[in-house]
Amino acid sequence: MHQGRVSRRAAQVARSQLAVRLGLGVYAALCTAMLLRCVVLLLQWPASVWSVKTILTLSAPIVSPLGMVPAASKPIVGSATLADLTAAIVLIALTLPLFGRGIRG
């Protein structure tokens, strides 16, 4: 066997680790977008500011599926609607099963 050759198992582990890292990166981006959206809406910053408009535009696809629920557009705190806060809570709750599993030794 050659020293420079990577076994199939090692390549599979590398692909698996890459998939986990990409998944965590996407999850972190979604959580950051929702956190920024909630801060902007809770503090009622004007949408005329370009950065606020960008945050609201980029995070809108995360909230839009929840916007179809009745009363989802009702403001709860500041300008944050039920759909905004529900999306943030759901994203945070996705990690709870991972913390509940604990460390296996």
C-alpha cells in the first residue's frame, strides 16, 4: 500500500466531517439572520436605513412560511410579529435534542 493513498474509510470520514461543518455553518447563518431580524424589529429601527432593509430582506424567506398562519402578522413586542418570534424560537429549539443527549463515553 502506498503512503500517499487515502483509504475509503478516511475519505468517507472527511466527507462526513465536511457535511457536518457545512450544516453547522448554515445553521449559524440562519440563527444570526433571525437574531438580527428580531433585534431590528424589537428596537423598531426604521426600514429606510440600508442595513436594516438588508437584514429584513435577507431574513424574510425564513419567516415567510410562518406568515401564512392566521394572526401571524400581529405585532407582539415592538414591530416583531408572531411569525418572527416563532421562527426564532423554532431555530433555537432545534438544538435542544443535541444538548439532551449528553456525552457518551
